[in-house]
Amino acid sequence: MTPLSDFVDERFLTHRLRSTSIAGIIAAMLSILLSGYRYYMDHVISWDLISVGLTFIVVKYSAMAFYRMKD
């Protein structure tokens, strides 16, 4: 047993998974909201921010479909 194995257990991995998921969702929502703000306030389309949000959506639903087919 290593000292790290006492700290890293199933609960730690579950918390890491949840926190990473929440952070990704919030970052994608922020990029979509910021691109909407720039479009409505500055009348500029921010394709870089839109691509970040769309990438999140595509990856999320692709992973969901992959895991659904595997189970």
C-alpha cells in the first residue's frame, strides 16, 4: 500500500468525475452566453466561443450515445 492509495479511493474518483463534469458544463454555458452577449451587444459573431460550446455539445452527446451502445 502506498500513502496515496489511502487518499485516492472510489469516493475521491467519484467526486473528481462530478466536479470535472460540472466544470465542463459551466465552461460551455459561459462560452455560449458570452458569444450571445457579444452578438447582441457588440453585433459581432464570436465563432471561437460558439465553436467551444458546440464542441462540448457534440462530445457530450457522442459520449452518451457511445456509453448507451456499450451498456
